[in-house]
Amino acid sequence: MRRGPTIGSLYRVCFGLKTGDDSKFLHHLKGLHPDDECLLRGEDVKRYDYEWKGEYVWYVPSRMRAHRSTSRPGEPARFAQPKLLVKDTTTDFAGTYDAKHFYVKDVLIVIPQDSNTTAFDLRYVTGIVNSPALKFYYRSTFKTIHVQCEELASLPLPPIDLKQPKDKSRHDKLVGLVEKMLVLTPKLRAAQTDKERATLQNAVTATDRQIDQLVYELYELTPEEIALVEGAS
């Protein structure tokens, strides 16, 4: 698995914001400030899903820094773009793709580097991060309670070349499967009946399995290695 490029070699991995005083800068009142932005916390981020609970951050970096030296608001560009959100705890090493430009706290963010125009689609990376293969690699390499930027950045992606038609095809297939999961998983969470829930769960399980098998193929794991990964999970 270490033959591929690391996440950090292709992407910027950074923390979410830190207000320095949540009681002053976080709230649930729509329209309270012109500088309010929709906020996700770490607990709101799920595997292929997130649940926005109506929380806002009054995003005024200069005020935050002046109010408390412990604030780390970051810059707007960090949040206002499509990104991969990774939960910051190892109890469930997983994440989701955010195309709605949420501002986040207690979450790690993966975004393209400004100078890198050849990186993989972030939905492809989302599928890799959520796979049993990379979860096994992470848990057998790091023993910390919280996922750190350096640890996430060091994780290896499969060694594929998008200039090769076969690799490009597999990349695009994974993107399509992840996009399907991003649609199915919120629907499953919101299902109203047992029948609807069962139908959606079957679709999620089948799609998830397709992703796992494709990731095993991309990493070129042997049947014995796959059995080791799945036995651990």
C-alpha cells in the first residue's frame, strides 16, 4: 500500500476553525449576522453523510483573534470550496464529501493544493478513506485517540496513473459509486418506514461492498491480505 502517493503529497490537510469563544461566535439564529456561515461540528460528520443541525458561526476572523489569542479561524478559502471532511476521532475513522461549502470545527479538511492540478477527484479520495483497507492501515500504524493532520496526510493512496485508460476508468467508477453513496446514505438516515429503510439499507450495503472491492483492486491486495483486513474489521 505504501507504493502510492500520500494524501499530503497531493492535497492540503488542515484543521477546521477554532473560535476561541464558542459562546460568542456560535449560535442557532438564522440571519443574526451578515457574516454568519453554516457550521458542522465533528459529531455532525458521518460516513458518506453529514447532519447540519442549524448551527451558525459568526465568521469574523479579525474579531475572533482580537477577542481571544487562542482563536484559530483559518481563512475563508479553506471552507468555501468542495472538500473531504474527516472525523477527528479513531472510534470511526471515516468521512464524507462536502460540496456545499460548510464551515467546520473539530474536523480535518482535505482540499486540493493550489499548485496541484492533477490530483484525483476528492470523491475518489473519500471512497479510499472510507474503505476497510485504509482504515486497517491507519489503525495498525497509529494508536492516537484523535486523527492528526500529519497522520492523515501520511496515508497512502493507490498507485494509479490517470493518464492510463484502465486507471482512469477505475478512478471514475469509484467516483460514481461514492456519489451514489452520498445520495443513498442521507436518504437512509431520513427513511420513514421499515420497508423504505430496508430497501435503502440493501442498496447502501451493495454499493459499499462494490467500493470496498474496487479499493482492494486499486491497492492490489491479495485474497489473503483482504481476508486479514476484513477479519480485523
